[in-house]
Amino acid sequence: MRKSILLLIGSVVACMLSNFYIGYLESAVSTRYGYVNADGYPIYYAEWLPKMGEVKGTVILLHGLGGSLEMMRWLGIELARNGYRALAYDNLGHGRSGLRSISFNATLASRIYLSLTEALGVSAGEKLTLIGHSMGGFFAQEIAKIDSRVERVFVVASRPYLNASIERVAVFAALDEIFSPIYVESWRVEILPLDDHLTVLYNPSLADIVLSTTVGEGYVNLSFPRLIATLVSSASALTAALTAIYVVASRLQRVQHQAVGRKPLPRLILAAAAAAPLAFPLYLVLAPVVSLIAAYVLACLYSQAIALSLVYRPRIRLSFTKVKVGVLLKSVAFSLTLFALAYGGLSLSLQPFFNVRPSLFRASLIAAIFALSLPPAVVFESLVRAKLQQTPFTRGLTAVVALRLASFISAYAAARLVIGAQGLSGYLLIVTYVSLMLLIPLEVAAQTWYSKTGSWRENVLWLAFAHSLLLSAVTPLT
């Protein structure tokens, strides 16, 4: 226990120190966040400005499908450091912007862009630079066709096609899951050899390309130390949260359950993998309710729950035993504590890279995902986690992670066989590893709780809470 307390204190200190250093690195830039009414929609935006010197120009950054302005912040800070006004915003149906009411397309995206720039005081005679990632790269090119103020376009991890008398730069990731690098006539093409569709945004080399083109010689790029400090902060925050859960669970008296039978792990993995293709018809049912990423993740969880139910064939028993109010309240309190620690750590860890914090605009979506998350959580916790009684923590965690991986990887593999290696299946690959980034830390927390207390019931409630907030934040409503 003493080592755990020391690790918790060390993680908190490391997180605080790294955030202090990040603040120092970004001290030359002023930041403003807020909402603006753009074409009748509440759009969440960020503005970065240099604290000293004249503003040299305005750069507008457009994120991709399922993205948010946090993903463009890395470039925005460096542009502001070098004297530019940088604007980014969560497009309609993304991040913390309002929900869509009609089909989201390039025409609507262009209207929102024009309305937003007017509302934020971008003058009619000002020369603009657009930087678009993925879907944002497509929108940037469409906007450049109608906005004569645009003098330069950067397309990052997207398909360049614009033919106009302005400066055009395409930056590709060599390992991109969606767009393979190509050379287009009249475009300057740069290829970053070690990046994929998402990591290209955080590569300091991307900032070098943008700054050298926009600013010229003598630019300052501190994105590398910012990235290292942010990674330290993220790892420390997550470590602190998981250690805190371990400390809380260790303080409680272990609950002894009657030993239950276990199925061989290879059999469970094969069952989960075999049932994974069921995720696609399930997705078609869930997508109208919760949309895109959330529907895909829930579909994979439901396919796994079906497989586990077929293997274990649980008997449903109705019990009318009187529930003690004190015990129920204590269980709910523990669930909320676990949720606060796990979600808080994961939020602090991932928010610098993409938005995982929901908005009030998504309250109904949060409720829907919560309700849909409960059944597969009950199945998994009661049929898998509860069977790990007296199993060492490492072995138990390996089992639950292996089952999650079997479902998600098999679902992606089935999609790739049907629709090919890139395009939509490439997007599903990104969704797969982002989903696992969200789910695996939660599994570590849940297994930590169970290994110390012997109780899986609290995990059902707090995992459903965490899934609802995380998935509602990252899923695009388009």
C-alpha cells in the first residue's frame, strides 16, 4: 500500500509539473474559447493570438470527420506564437457544437464557415490561409472556391483536387489508413513517413511545413517539447487515476463469492471472434439511435455479449429478496467514485488530443448510450468478470482485454474482407484503435476493483456512465 501511495503522489506531482511546463511553453499565446451563432447554429470555437506584436494574418483550421478543434490546437498555438491569428471550431455535429437539423454537407459547412468568420470579425479584405485535415481538407478546398480571401490552402491527410491560382500544399501520412499518398499536378506534396491518419496532426514536422510556408525563415516551433510534456502529463494523469482506484479498493474488505465455473479462455476468444460479424447488422439497428462511432462500438459489445451468452447459457432467475437500502446506496456511491476517478483520468489524458468531454447539446444521446450500454455490461461482468474469482490480477486483465480485442479486431477484419483495405474500412480501423484507447483503461480500472473487492456489480453502473460520456463526445452526428 505504501508503494501505491507514493506512486499516486508521484503521478500527481508529475502531472502538475508537466502542465506547468506546458503553460510556460504556451505563455506567449493568448487563448479564447466560446460559442458563436453561425448560420443559425451554436458553434464552439477557439482563437489563438500572439500576446505581443502585430497580427500578420489569419489562419483557419478545419478538423476531420469525428474530430474536434483540439486536434487542430497543436498547429494553432504555433501559428499564434509566430504572429498569426489562428481560428478553429467544432463543425456541426462534432465536439461541443450544436446538433445538426439537416444533412451535413459541403454547402452547409461553407455557410457555417462564412457566417462564423463574419461573426468573429474576419474582414472582407483580409487574406486567409486554410488548413484542413481529412474531411476538413475537402471542405477547405470547397471553401476556397467561393471565398476570394483565401490565398493558401494546406490539405492534410486528404485528397487534393483544387485547381486554382493560389498556393496549395498537400501533406500525406505514409501509413494513412484512408488516403494513400499521391502526387497532383500544381500541388506541392509532402509525405511524413512514420505517421498515420491521426498522428500526422501531432507530428512537429507538420508544424515545420506549415510554418516554413506561412511564416518563412526565422519561425519558432516548440511543438516537440509541447508534445513530450503533454504525453508525460497524460500518462501521469491516467496512472494517478488507476492508482487511486487501487488504493480505494484495497481499503475495502474483500467480498468472498462462491467459486464459479470458468470456461477456457481460447474458447471464449473464438466465440467472440466468430460472433463479431454480427456487429454489422447490429450497427444498422443502433446507428439511427446513437450515430456512427458510438453505434459501431456498441454493436461490437453486443456481438460479444451474444457470444458469451451462447457459451455460458446463463439461467435467468427472478429474485424478490428485499434489498437493503444501505447496501444499495454504498454500491452506488462506490460506482460514482470509480466513475469519477476513471473518467477524470481518461479525460485529462486524452482531451489534449481529441475531445472526450460531452456538451449539453448531447444530453439525449448520453442517455441513449447509457441505456444501451447496460445490457452488454451486465452480461460481460456477470459471465466473465465474475468467473475470474481468485484469478491473479494480471491473468484476469489479460483475459478481459483479449476478449475485447477479439471482438473489435475480428469486426474490422470482416469489414476489410468485404469493402477493401482503405476508404471506409480504413476509417473503421481508426475507430477501432481509438475505441480501444478508450475501453482498455476502463478495463484496467474495472479489473482492479474486482481483484481487490471481489464485487463486479459496481462495474456495471460506472462503466455504462463512462461509455455514455466518452462515446457521446467522440461520435460525429452527421
